[in-house]
Amino acid sequence: MSQPHSSSDSTPRDPVPPRIRPGGFRELGPVGWAVNRLGARVTGSRDVHLFATLGHARRLFPAWLAYSGMMMPFGVLDRRTTELVILRVAHLRGSVYERAHHERIGARVGLDDDEIARTLQDPATAGWTDRLEAVLCSVDELVRTKDIADDTWAALAAHLTESELVGFVQLVAQYDGLATSLHTLRIQPDQPR
């Protein structure tokens, strides 16, 4: 994880120690511990630091996990669009942890290296389809201003249904908030097995 810095500065800095150490069975309880172990197996890591940290809040963790799962992978946007949105949020927020996880997940759902790399560029000039340009420009505006202007919303609404529009706003808010948690708690990148 990087040192505290502004969301517009995505340059990684020297790692800092986590504010909450990832927990084991005693700290996480059976649900948090089991989710962390399963996540570690799926991701090929020793520990999923996100789960092992957020799991300290035992009563909140299962509800957060269910909500997060409804955003990704079971959200209303298609999987490729969902991953492009998350990658763009991670870039804008300078979230190394979020970015690394979703580069791998994005590749698994069919994003190629060029598409993943283009999420680092200004979406208005990165050569996306009209639909993805509208989506990713809306991500930028929502993350930066916490709102979407009427003209940007109209461009987005030309490509998404009402259900997708609601899901889009919730997805961006979820991953923007997750980037805040990752940063504030100084959650460290996971280590491969």
C-alpha cells in the first residue's frame, strides 16, 4: 500500500505498515476465517488481506461481503464493463491493491492487456466504443466530483437501462468506498503462495 497521497497522485510510494493487522481465526471468527481461506485459495495468495482485515468487524463482514458480491460478480452490468469500471476507479484513487486484484479478474473475464492498460488513460481519448467512453467518462466525473452532470448523465443514459444506471452508480460508489477503506486501513498487497 502506498503512503497517504491525493487521489490524483497515483505514483506508488514506500509501503507503510497496516493499521489493523490481518486477523486469524480468533480475530475473524469462523465465517471470516473461512471466507479468507477460500479467497486465498482462489487467488493463489497466502492470505486475502482485505478479508482478513475487514473481517475484524465480524457482524458487518458477512453483510459487506454479500453486498460486494452483488456488485461483482453478480451485478447488473456485464462482467467486462464491471471490471473496466473497477479498474478505472482503482486508477483514479491510486489503489494498488484494488488495481492488482482486478487486473487479474479482468483478464479472467476476457479483457486483453490493451484494454486493461487503456483504463489508465483519459477515457475521452483512449479509443473506447461510444458506450464504454460514456461509462468511463462518467466514472471519472463521479469519482472526482461525487456527482454526474446532466449532459454526462444523458450520454450515459443513451447506453444503459434504468436498472444499469442505478447499478453503475452503486458500483462506482462501492469501489470508491473500498479504495478509501484500503487506503485508510493501509491494507497491504497480498503475497503469493
